[in-house]
Amino acid sequence: MKAIVYERYGSPDVLKLEEIDKPAVPDDGVLVRVRAASVNPYDWHFMRGEPLIARIAFGLRSPKQRFLGLDLAGEVEAVGKDVTQFQAGDEVFGTGPGAFAEYACTRDKSLAARPAGLTFEQAAAVPVAAITALQGLRDHGHLQSGQRVLINGASGGVGTFAVQIAKALGALVTGVCSTRNVDMVRSLGADRVIDYTQEDFTRGGERYDLILDVAGSRAWSDLKRVLDARATVVVIGGPNTNRWLGPVSHLIKIRLASAGDSRKAVNFVASVNKEDLVVMQELLQARKVTPVIDRTYSLSETPEAVRYLEAGHARGKVVITV
């Protein structure tokens, strides 16, 4: 099979399309014929081996794992003897390591049936970004119907899902984005859209019960000005200005600055699981959420896809067709 592989850390130029063996299927495994995958910041962090502290897990001098990609959608090719929920021919979406390939092997707990009415490309755009948004709003932000939520970074992969999921949960949603994305964010259902090139949301008169800071760019001293007394800021990622700590340095600063405040800041790493994939499946089939896809690339163009996402200007998701 064909797959994207890399032997050393570096720019997207280290990514190569090569012919390799299909992965073996363990007893609890599912082999998926990948029809589409999508790119996440997760992928270029692994590709570059940054932040450098993460090389303790990634591999100190070279990557332990030669393959990239996590989000996928496709057809079940084969299952292990302990798998009962899926069979060959089922159409699925979810996550599987090494998804930038013609085949990927994963566990059944990382998959769900492809939502009816969605293309493989749309389904592949969902898992990591949508579930990060869902868990950030529901589990860590404890968002309730009628509350006011601001999503900073509303036009990116996580942000476009967050606007729609927050509306589905009954929130009053304000999205923050650049000028070129204002109409798109409004079309997703945002009640108000702030163009950050024209207005600083931390200087406005509105107060929020929850801020989902996808951009991860604002200091606690800025954010707390627009928070209600017991509001929460959920920080997802952050500026990658520190090679050793990367976004972690921003998370540390904001957690320390918010210590002892009645308002709190939290951060987390999303955990993609079958239960939340099914939640997203239902929202997608009910047309309460629609994936936003900026660009699609072929498998051989994966380096260009990663380069485009890494530049930081993608509207919604970047998808790879296989």
C-alpha cells in the first residue's frame, strides 16, 4: 500500500510517499481502507518534533513512529476475531494512527458508522477537531443553554465546529475571527461576530459565561475583563513561540495567573471515543453541524496540505483524499 512516511524531523519536505506493507490486524483491531483523512496541528507537531520537550515521547533524535495522520473515514477491510461491532464493507469514521495512507489499523472503540448524508471527505474532517470542541464546551466549560460563550479563533478547524456545537447546546454565541471570515462564521449560526482586526473583544462591554480560546493568544489579564464572576476560560493550544515548551508555556502562564480567582482557566487534551463520535454523528445527521472544508489534497500532496495548515490561515479543515 502507499503511505506517507518520514524518517527525520523537519519541514513538510521530510514527508515522502512510499510503498509499504499493510498493517497487521490484531484480535481487537479494525483495518480501514482509508478514503479520506484530515490534517490537524497534532500532525505537524509530530513532523517537526516540537515542542522539543515532547521528543521524550516522540523520539529523541528521530521519530519512533514513521507515519502521520489520525482522522480518517473509509470502509472496513477486515476485523480481528474479537471485534463484533463492525464487519468488512462497513463505512466508518474516527481515528487511526497512520491515517495518511491507503490503509490504517485502529481499534473499534475509535470508530463509528459514517454519518448518513456525509461524504467521506466531510466525515474525515470531524473527529479530532469536533470532539475537541464538544469536550471543551460540554465537559470542561460546562456550557448550559442560554449562557453566553465567546469563541476566539472561530474560523479554524476547532472553531467552526465549536460555533455550531455551542448553538446546538442552546448558547448565545460570539465568534472572533479576521475580516475575510466574518460572513462564514456568521453563516455557521454565530449570534455576533467580532472582526479582531477592527475590535478588541477584551475591551468591549459584553460579559461571557465561557470563553473557548482556540487561538490561545490572549493573556489572563485581558480575558478576565470580559468574564462573569464565575466564568471559565477553556484554553485550546497556544502560540508556538517557545521551541522547548511550545503551547505549553502559554498554558502554564495562564493557569498560574488565574490561580485563586473565582473565574478559572482550564486546558485539556481531547480524547476521541466511540460515545462522542456517536454524539457528533447525531448532530451531523440532524444538520445541526456541518463540516467546513477549506481545501482538499491528494495523498501525494500531503506535504502541501500540512504546509498550508501550519501557515495558520485555514478556514475550517484541510482534507486529504485517498
